[in-house]
Amino acid sequence: MENKRRFYRIEYPTDARPKLRIKKKSYEVIDISEEGVKFCYNEPAEEMHIGDKIKGEIVFRNNQSIRLEGRVMRLLKKNIIVKPKKSIPYEEVIIKEEIYVLKNYPLLKYAI
């Protein structure tokens, strides 16, 4: 599947998803780009609103982590999309994560 978005997005296989830690809770990151993070959110919907500020940390499978500070842009059924205040570093994060996914899940690119 060709990625025609403005910023390249990595879609993670379920067992390769990084964790987003907010306060004492942990959520699975579904996909990530320089300008957006989508994560699973199974809490009651009324706890989160468009425009709410989010502060947390994304922990990747290689134990690298980055701080995430941003605002809720979209609320889906059980997913939330956050626009980071600062772009997620392309070379240090996006490319490394893409290499990890392609190396460990080579058939995924053709299954999507």
C-alpha cells in the first residue's frame, strides 16, 4: 500500500507496537509519523476531548524513548490521534522504526 500522506507514517503490527506512557498508564501506539501519533485508548470516551493536552513518553521496542507533548486532534472509537508540539525526529525515530518493522516483519508490506 502506497503512503500518499504529507508525512510518512509507520503502521505497526500488533506485537511490535511501542508503548505510550501517560502518567501511570500505558497505551499501544498504532501508527506514528513526524506530525502525528495514533494510539489505542480504551478508557471512557468522556475522559478525553479534542484539544486536550497530552504529555507522555513513547517507549520503542529497542528501549529508545522520546517525550511526547501535544494536543488531541481526533477521537475515534477506541483510538486517539495526537499532534505533537514538536515534530517527531525523522532520522532518529521514523527511519529507525521503519527499518525495525521491515526487518522483523518483511511480509507485512505486502499484506497491507
